[in-house]
Amino acid sequence: MTVPAQGSSRSRHAVYGLCVLIVAYVLAFIDRQILNLLVEPLKHDLGLSDLQVSLLQGPAFGLCLALAGLPIGRLVDTHRRVTVLAIGVAVWSLMAAGCGLAPSYAMLLACRIGVGTGEAAMTPSAYSLIGDWFSPKRQGVAAGFYSMGAYVGGGLALILGGVLLKALPASDGMAAWRLAFLATAAAGIPVALWVATLCEPSRSDASPSKTPPSWREARTWFAGAGGRGALAVNTAVTFAAMASYAISAWTPSALIRAFHLAPHAVGLRFGLTMITAGVAGSLSAGFIGDALRARGVRDGRLWALGLAAMAAIPLAASATRAASPDLTFILLWPLIFLVTMAVGCGPASLQEITPVRMRGLQHALAVLAVNLFGLGLGPPVVAAITDLVLHDDVRVGHALAMAAPVMLALSATCALQGRAAYRRALPVDA
């Protein structure tokens, strides 16, 4: 089945399809990040250290998400995209259910690898479908709404995780955290079937200008000014993402351990903070970057990225070391806003300097870097400081306050020092 080529029918289906993609993306982040609120009961039941938990949050998930993205991206280019995505949703949902049933740490680790592998189908499929559902003038808005699903899903993971921990009593020897995994995974199969009902749009990339570049062309571009500009953006965004993943992974545990708060209370407040600050930061990245470019600031997006990361440093150093939970939440809102804004400046920055025929490759490399290093290293670095330096898991908030400012400082440095390379990479008429 294909979408009608013209008219309001196509427009309605595009909006409907985008809504389905957003629901799937929200579900992906719920299954991805609900673990962050289940750290304490999971550690207690399985006898884990913070470092072991961080491997579940970061490398086990992020490494497979990053590496599986390249071959799955190729499947997206050559096969029916809604089918690829539907299978991905089903796989990550079944693996998320496996997390709730895992009898050991090794099995839990294997299931998290499975979740990451399934979720690798999400973004390549979604952006490819959006590109064919919407006209070029509407693709930016559509992609922006899709991207907000990450922050909504991350926030809902915390809220729902807290509610489920409180509402689901342990039964038949099954701990509440296991039931929480199973409950969130249960939505996956219906969503997979829903995705499978979408119409596959005709591909709009058959023109010569959109054929993939040869490896020789790609190597030439990456070895030149374009590659150096892209490197500046990718490193800056990766360090900002590293801080973002570290904050989202360990802030709930820091609050629970330091102030003896109930998980459901932390989940509600931190989840709402993630949703509101994350959405606001994501939208602000686009508006501020566009405004600076309109005023003739050619490297305006990198200015916005670097200054946002720099402004977040004192907040990152103090938020999880505050004297009260209320003060912590007051500081967390602008911190998450600024970090999200820094990360959000990346896609448009890369879009400006990358030739149309290389944007798919560049996007794949950016996703690889953010997941391999940002998600793969952010949470484990904090856990390593907690276990190996501070030797006190109650002080995980202090470990986060030590690590996140360094990550943000590196992000700001890469962005601001890379402005010259970025300007040289811009097209002459940009």
C-alpha cells in the first residue's frame, strides 16, 4: 500500500504517520530509560555495584544501538521501512520484557543489548519516512516534533516507573521492579502492529542529486574543510550528550540516596522537569540558532551550542550537591534546559555544512558518536567515580557534580574553538 501522491489525503496521512512515529519514539525512550528509576531495588535484589548498573544504562545499550544502526540503516534504504520499524519495535519490546524476567545480571545485560539492537531501527526509519511524507519546507517542523518524543518519553519513563513501583506490589516472588519492566514492555506489541499498518510512501530520493556518494567522494569531503567542521560539531555535541545521559541516569539515585525520597516522588518531579525543560531547550536551540543566522552570524549555531554548554557548568557542579531536594529541582530545570539546547544545536549545524548527498552518512556517524561515546561513557564515568574514587554510593550526586562540568567544559571548548573550521565548511552562499 502506498500513500496517495497528491492532495489532502496525503497530508492527512503524513500527520497521522508522524503521530504514530512519535508514539513509537516515546515508547522507545520509556523502555530505554525506565531503568534509571529502578536502580535502587535492582541493585538490592541482584547485589550489583553502581558500575555494573552503569553498564546496563550505557555500554550494553548504547554500543549495540550505535553499531546496529549502520546495517539497519542500510535495510531502511533497501526494504519496506514500516516493516523494518515494526520488527524493531517488537524486538525491543520483547527484550524489555526479558529484562523483567532475567534471573541474573548476565541475562539482564543480554536483554539490554537486545533492547538497544531493536531501537536501532527507530531513528533511521523515522527520518526516512518523514523525508518522504513531508515537503522540504515542512520536514524541519516534522522532525522537531518527532525529536521531542525523546524528552517526553524520558520524562514519562521516570513518572510511570515511579507510579508502577508504588502501585504494583510484588507477587509470586516477583519484585516490583520486574513488574514495572513487564508493564511498560506490554505496550510494545500493539504499537508494533500499529506501525505495520502505516502506508509505505514512495521514495523521493531517486534523482541523481540524491544518489549516495562514492566512498572516494565521501573520503575527500571528510578529509577537507567539511570534515573538520563536522568534527567540531560532532565532538561538541557528543560531550554535551555525555553530560545529558549522565545527568538523566544518576540524578534519580542521587536524590533517593541523599534525601531518602520515595522513588515515585522523585520520578514524578524529575520526570516533569525532563519533559518541560527538555522540550523548551530543544525548541530554543532551533529558534536561537535560526535567529543568529538571520542576523548574519554564520557560526551562530556553534555560538549557541558553546554558550549553552558553558552556562550549564556551574549548575551541573551544584545541582546534585544542593542542601535540599527543593533546591536541587530548582537548579535542575535550567541545567536540563541548557544541556538539551546544546545537544539540540547539533543537527541543524551539521545540516548546514553537509552536502545533500552525504547527509545520510553524516547523520549515521553523528548518531554513532552520540550513542557510542555519549551514552556509552556518560553513565559509567559517574559510576566509576562513585565506586573507585569516592567509595560511597550515597555520594553519587557528588560524583555527578565532578564529572558533568568537565564534560560540558569540553563541549563548550570544542564548539567555540571549532567556529573557524565550521565557517570554512559552510557553502559560499550560506
